[in-house]
Amino acid sequence: MAISVQIYSNANSTSRTVTFDFVGDILAANDADFTNVSASCNAFYFKVTASGTQDNGVAFPVKLVRSLSDLVLNKQKQRMVNTANAYTDIRSMVIDYTYDYINGHAANLNGSGCTYQGPLKFR
Amino acid sequence: MPNVRVYNETDNRIYTVTMDIFTSVLDKVHGLSSDGANGAVDFYMRVSTTMRRSSDNSALPEFIIRDLTDVPPGYATALNFTELFDDYVEYYVDQAELGQSTSSSSATSSSSSMGYSISSMSSWSSESSSSLDSSSSSSSS
């Protein structure tokens, strides 16, 4: 069961959703683990997706959150506040990721090295 | 919703450990104000198992997880969600005493010392859910 945060645009009378799913899979990016008998190839993580696109029509990338230190801006910084501290709990992680989808962010925001991401398109 | 299936050789049963994300109002538990500006909606995970204690067949507890310090009793803070889930699987297997044979003869064999195996993992599909449900109901009967 995933949870979906619904965002309603009063100006456009439309809704979008940001979905957080907790999954367990073998990640292709973990291929080095296959040669390491002491490591588990299975990973458990949050998979974050958004309905709709960025305001420039570009689809949002799927985001993986494997730890509370996987911050939304290039894994380096939180979005709502300029800090590199890990999220204090799952609730604050969900809120910060949702905020970032709604508002987008400039390239290298807060010195995170992130690339530009447009805000959620409602119209 | 990931499920880890734990196969126990001793009783030839498959048990599951499930961890999933939920959202609800938990202000009385979490200490949030029900009418505060930040709202009282919480996002958290719940982990549970179909395993039962071998000593008295009682159910093992369900845990609420809000951060990586919400680990099983006696465990250190997890580095990530994979480690956290692995810790809970280990905790449940230990509490259920899976793989611990009462037979002295089997206890000396190499296979009985590792009498359980985490056999597979599945997520989401209704097909796997239904099969897990059936396995859990059979295991609890």
C-alpha cells in the first residue's frame, strides 16, 4: 500500500498527487553487491513519483529514498530549509519531498549541486 | 508493500514480515496538536509478522516506525531502511525461535543450526498478496 498526497490547485481546479511507496527490490544500481557475498542485494526504500509533469512538460524523475539522509536536493540539502541535516522522521521527509514537487527548484539551490526542476504543472 | 518470506524447515511453514507506509491522525500518540497549524496527520511505517513465539504461541508485537531510531529492542540506530527492515526480520526470527530444534540429534547437524531461510521477497502484486495471505492463515491455524 502506498500513500498519496493530493495537491489541489484552486486557480486551475485540478489535482495532482505525489505518491510514496515503500518497496523492496533488487536495485540494478547495486550490481556490485552481487559479487559481495556478505552484502544483501535486496534493498528497501521509498519510491516517490508524481502525477503530471513539470511546468515545462518534462516528466519528473522517479526519486528513491533509501535513508532519512537522502535529502531531496541532490541528496545533499533539504528543500524547505537550507540544511544538510537528515530528516528527523518520515513525516518531515514526506512533507519536504512534496514541497519540492509543488515548487520546483533552481539549479544548485542552496549549493546542493542539483539540476533545475520545474514546479508541478496544474493547467 | 514489501514482504519478506521466511521459510522454517522445522515446521515446514513460510512466515512473512511486512513493512508498509501509512498515514493517519495519530496526535494522541505522537503528541501533535489536533488543531495545530501543522496539522495532525502523520506519516509512518508499520512492521508486523505472522510468526508467533514458540514458547506460548503468542503473537509477536507490531511496531510503528517514524525514523531510523525506531529499531527493534536492543538494536542500534539503522543507517537506512534496508538495514532497518533486516533488523526487524532478524528480531522476529530470534523471538519466534525459528530454527531452534528441540531434538538433540538434529541440533548437532549442520543444517539444523540454520533451520530457517529467507527464501524470497515480493511486493505489491495481488497474486503474491493472496498467496501470502493464504500462507499466513495456514501458519496461524
